[in-house]
Amino acid sequence: MKSITNISILSILMMSLISCGNDDTITDYRGKVKFETIAVTSKLAGRISKLYVEEGQAVKKGDTLAYIDIPEVNAKMMQAEGAITSAQGQLDMAYKGATADQLNQIDGQIDAGRAQLNFAQESFNRMQAMYKDSLVSLQQFDEVRMKLDMAKAQVSSLNAKRKEVGNSARVEQIDQAKGQLDRAVGAKEEVLTAENEKFLIAPTNMTIETISLQEGELLTPGFTLFNGYQKSSVYFRFTVPESKIYDFKVGKRITLVNPYTDEVTEGKITTIKQLANYADITSTAPLYDLSESIYELKVVPTSNEADQSFFLNASILIKQ
């Protein structure tokens, strides 16, 4: 009986010690270490040809993370270069005007038209003299006069055409050719931009947390291939019940402590916001009434934390 009593007493003492130990660790203000997250995505669809980094690896801004095979880019580049060649030819033609062969052809048409005009003029002169002597009717004379007018109009038209093709194209035609060339050059620039998208580049210094796909898999536009975080953007997140939130305010400076290393960090509250009931709670025990509203504190360090090691989602306490 005495042994049973002693065992009961020891059990009570051990439970009391454990309870006291928990009170030192589990507090109302137990938070988590966080970092600003970064998502690296692709603008274009392609197949992952090569991954140059691994999960947990630290990279610097500008480092190549992956190479994406986009075969459509090569085909579009050929199309763009062909369009530039065609548009440049149209513009050159507009500036230079007609070729020598085209000018010679028009000159031959003008010579033929002048010969017809001379014949029509001679026929008109003879017919006019005969009409004055009443040797031909008025209808016959009018027919010859009409042929003369037609020959004059044809020669005049050919001379105007010769003048037009001898000069460069109209301003409107030159502007049109320039527009086509600019459009083709813009298409090539678009392809060159897509060419650069084959390489996924680190936007800043970061640590790779997760890689969503493996080599050989298809990457769709906008899909996040790499998730990471900035080590230099550390902050601390605490959830505080409604009954305790009045102890804090934005701008208040507080002292934080690592419960496992006892390292101390000075910080400042930058944000206080209410959380939804289903939100992630950083406390490890329900140290508040379940009917209370829950608030989040965002605390940024104000002291130099370069000598301290912070790990994502590690515990941190507010020193009281």
C-alpha cells in the first residue's frame, strides 16, 4: 500500500514538472519564422530540357534555373526574317521606281502612239481639204477627226505614265512599304523575346524551396516551376487572440527569442490584421477561448540578424 502511495506521489510530481516545462515553452505568443516567397513562371509553353538547380539550393540574381525547349520559336524566326526581306524589297522598289526594262517598254509604246498620231494628223489634213471641196461627207470628216483626238489622248496618257514610273512611288506607297517593314521587324523582335524566354532566370537572390516539374515534362504558360524565398526578407508571424491583441500596436518594438538556441532578436510590429476562423494558427495549443477573434502580427527584425540562423516555419517567441 505504501509503495502504491509513493508511486502516485511520484506520478503527480512528474506531471507537475512536465506541466511547468510546457508553460515555459508554450506561450500565448508563439510564432513562426517566415520569408518573402518568390514564384518563377514561364510566359510560353515548352518542354523542360534541363534543370540547373536543386531544391534547397541558394542562387543569385541572374543565375539560369532551367532551359525550356520551344521548337515553335525557330519556325517563327524564319517567318519573320522572310517577311523582313519581302518588306525591304517593296520599300526599295517604292524608292527607286520602275526598272530600266519597264521604262524601255513604255518608251516603245509612246513611239507607237506618236506614229499613230502623225498618221491620224495627216489623214485629218487631207480629209479637211476634201471636205472643203465637198468631196466627202460631214460624217466621214467627223470620223477622221475622232481618230485624231483618240491618238492625241493615247500619246498624252503614255507620256503621263512615263513621267510617273520615271519618278519614285507616291508618298502613300512609300509609307505603306515602311509600315510593312516595321511590322516585320516587330515580329522578329517578338520572336527574339520568346527566344530569351527559353531560359528561366532567377529574378533575385533566393533559395529554391520546391521544383514542380522534372526534365522532359511539359511546362504550360503561367505555371510556377520554381518556388523559393529570399533569405534576406525574414519576418515573424504570430497569431494573437482578441483578449491579448490590445497589448500590441503597429510600430511597437518587441524582443524575440529562439526557444531552442536562446538567441535574441529585436523586432518591430509592421502589420496587425484579423484572420478568418479557418486560418493557419501559429500557436501550438488553444490558449484562448474558441469564440474569440484571431489576429495576425507581422514583425520585422530591427537588429542585425546576419549572425543568426533562421529556418522557414521555425518557432520564435515574444520575450515577456
